[in-house]
Amino acid sequence: MIQILAFYLFAIVVVLSGVLCVTARNPVHSVMWLILAFFNAAGLMLLVGAEFIAMLLVIVYVGAVAVLFLFVVMMLDIDFTEMRSGFAKYLPIGVALVAVLAGEIIFATSAWNAGGIPLGDAPTPDPEAIPNIQALGLLIYTRYLFIFEGAGLVLLVALIGAIVLTHRKRGDVRHQNIAKQNQRRPEEATVNMKPPVGQGVEL
């Protein structure tokens, strides 16, 4: 009985926080609702016995990704009027994406009882014999090794792309010239002005 109540509590909070994350006008509030959704999703994972995934949600997504989003959103000077000005321009693309996602959800719902996917002759760990973390490690590094490595390559390409996009040369920035700084003599670095009493320093 307690498990059923906890499931409905976590599930309702996840759905509500997800809706509020999308509909909130303030991006800082959106990130806070996202963090709440992650915490409750971790609670759902604990109910099904997947404590490793629950800890990943809390440590990785809440502790790193969501907090990073929060600090980035708080530090950026975002012009919301300029962002909303292009709403009509990108409306057809958004409608097309919504249609594609709705079609995928309908297809996945209809294929719920279609049966499992044949995964070859690789042995499946017995969940009663070993912990689920050990079973997850055996599956990732045996049956799904190439998929795991492919996901790592995708993340590496995304990391390199982010670095390339942000590391561009700017002409209005004065860069440090270490050789010129080392050649400067001490008497050129500081000047003793000795101003009289009651008179400021003239630059």
C-alpha cells in the first residue's frame, strides 16, 4: 500500500513539475522545476529497485547538469522579448517536431505488447543472483559494448563542437603578451609620484 501511494505521489509530482518546467516564463524557475522532476524520477527508480539509476539522476543530472543550467541561465543576459519575436517564424518547425514525437509515442504505445527484441546468444544476468548494479555492468560491457562506445563518441563529438563554437578569435580583446611583460624593467612598472598633501594623483 505504501509503495502504491509513493508511486502515485512521485509520478504526479514528476508530471506536474515537467509541465511547469515547460510552461514557466522565467528560465530560472524552469530549471528549478526540472531539478524537482529529477528528484521524483529518482524516487520512481528506487521503487522499481534501480538504485544505481536513481543515484545517477541525483548525482549527475541534479548535481551537475541541472546546477550548471541554473548558473548559466542566471549569468546570461537573455533578452526575452527578442527570443519571443521569432515565435511565428519557427512555429511550423515546432509543429512538425511535435507531430513526429506524437507519432513516435503512439507507435511505441501500440508496440508495447508486441514482444521483446532478440538480442543474440549473450547470457542475461539473473537479477536474483547478483545485484542490479553488477548486472548492469555486465550488460553494458558485454552485450551493449558497441552501443556504449558509440554513445561515448557522440558525446566526444558534441564536446569538441561546443569547444570549437565557443573558442573563436575576437578582435576587441587584448591578449596577454608574456614576452613583452618579461622584458619590462622595474622602473617602468611603477612610478613614485609623491603628491603633496591635499592634492590627488594626476594620471
